[in-house]
Amino acid sequence: MMRINLLPHRQIKRAAKQREFGLMGLMAAGAACAVVFLGWQFLSAQSNTQLERNTRLETANADLDKQIADIKDLKDQISNVLERKHVVENLQTNRSQAVVILDELTRQLPEGVYLKSIKQAGNLITLDGVADTNARVATLVRNLSVSNWMESPNLVVINAATVNNIKQNDFTVTVSLKVPKIEEAPKKAEAK
């Protein structure tokens, strides 16, 4: 019988399998490195894209903030112009007010009543004067209540006094000016 030594054949097979295993390990390690590299590249590209978006958004936000500041400045300027316009309109409306008040007072003043002073504070007018009798002061108050330019007359005080042996009644009356209704006409026109 012949004896065959199979040891070198087994060693050769084992060495081939080890080579195959090493080659497979290298290929797996290379594939893993390629996957890691590609994943890193993908994430880096996504990160760069997001950073660009963020930069664009921050630039757009800065531009919008500037525009908002400009709009606020414009609104402030508009409100200042409207306030000036309102002041001018009030001055235009009230420029002949003193003449109208004096004219109306002379029309409503009954005989025997004399005014010593007229003071105006806003829409409130204070009249200080002298009358022959209390009835004449009452007539003045009634006349002022039906006036076209004045409303709500209020007799504050009336005192009897004797000056140069003449009996007089010193009085103080307050009356409010009627506010002219300027804005109603345009509103009625718009409604039609």
C-alpha cells in the first residue's frame, strides 16, 4: 500500500483560504472606507447647502429689517405731516372765531348788561360783567342758550353791589363754544 502525504495539500489549501480571507477583509475594509467617504461627502454637501441657505435667509432678514425701519420712519413722517395738517386745519377753522364770538355776544347781550372782561380757555368762555337787574342776567343766559355759536351757559356767581349810589349786579357766566362739524360733510358725500 502506498502512503500519500496530504499535509502539503492541506497547507496549500489553508494558505489559499487565508489569502482569500485577507483579500475579502481588504475588500470589505475598502468598501467600508468608500461608504464612509461617500457618506461624509454627502453630509458635507448637505451641510454646505444648509449654510448657504442660512446665509441667504440672514441676508434677506437684514434687508427686511432695513425695509421695516424705513416703513416705520415713513409712518412717523406721515403721522407728523397729518398732525401738522390737523393743526393748520384747526387754525383755518378758528381764525375768525374771535370775530364771530364778539359779534355773537353783541347780538345776544340785552340792554342794561355791560361786559367787563371776556376770557377764553379752549372752548370755555368766561364773561364778567355788570347788569342793572337780575332779570337782565337771566335774559343773557337764555339768549346764550339759543345761540348758534355757544351752548351750555352757566351762571357762576351774581353779587349785588352799590357803586356811586347806583345798585348794580356783578355776575360771572361761563359758556361753551359749539364745536364746528367739519368732518361730517365729507362723510355724507362718501356715503352717497
